[in-house]
Amino acid sequence: MKGQTKNKKDSLIQFISQFGKFTEEEIIAIVENTQLEIFKKGTTILSEGQICTKCFFVIEGCLRQYKIVNGEEKTTAFFCEGEAAVQYSSYLEKRPSKYYLSTIENSILTTGTRTAEKELHKKHPKLENLIPTLMPVDYNKSQEHIELLSHYSPEERYQTILKTQPHLLNRVPLHLIASYIGVTPESLSRIRKRILNKEKSE
């Protein structure tokens, strides 16, 4: 079982290693202070208004981040294998979360707590830089989504997903893709039909 756990956490090791800021010993210390948790499809692991007490890293599966505006769910991000999902302001400052986080698929996540993280900092002070290192990645992802909604037509938004995140189309229900690019499911259906007809005519 320990061997299986280690293998599943290898992707977390690779993820942290890519930043080139931490030694092998420090990375192993981070990984050893996380837990593997299994969540069934459709599980809400964080609700709007709750304090986020854990940081998440996706080993297997897919998560959706969304908020409810005027009674309607607005999808703002997806997190798949090899990505961290952390509500930073809530996790670091104990503010109520502005978003929901739920599983789209059966998922295996590594989870860490702020308490365990602070204990780790005492042994490895350099690891206080971990969260500041991760935050720009999440910020860039948020900015790209804002730019997608602000500067592109609905069809261009969908085309962007086709080019940059094609894996989502095989894993995420189309009504959630529609929510992510800011259109109705009916509009997305028409967009997909237009694109298909263009491809057939070429």
C-alpha cells in the first residue's frame, strides 16, 4: 500500500519540481505531509461561504470551480491531473470562500492543511515560499479565463478550448463547458454545429 501511495504522489513531486526552487529533501517533505483522499463524482468538497481548510492537488480526476450568480451556476475553472486547486484568500486568511469546488469525476486528490504546512515551515523555512510560488499559476489561469470572456466571441471561446484544453471535451458535460465560456447550452450546440458544417465543407 505504501508503494502505491508513493507512486500516486509522483505527479505531485513532478509538479513541485518544475519550479526549480526546492531541494529534493524539501519536496519529499512536502509530499510526505499530504494525504491521499478519494472523492466520488459529484461531491462538493468546498462550498461558497465555507473556510477553505485544505489545499488540493489532483492525482486523478477532474474538479470544477464555480459560483452562483442570481441563482445560476457560473463555472470559472476546471482542474485536472497535475494541477493544484487552492482557494488562496480563504486558505491563507480564513476568509469565506467565494466559490464552490466539486468533482466532475471520481477523483483522487492529495490534501494538505495549513496547520501541517506551518509545522513543516519550522523544519524547512524555505518552504514558506511554496504558496507564493503556486499563486501566480492560479492567477494566470484566472486572467486567461477573464480574457477569454472579455475579448473573444462565443465561437472563438469554444475554438480556444478545442485548441488549448481539448481533453475537457471528453470529460466535462457540455452544459458545464457552456457555462465556462459564458453561453447557454443551446448556443453551444449551435456553435458546435456551425463548426462541424464548416469542417465538412472544407
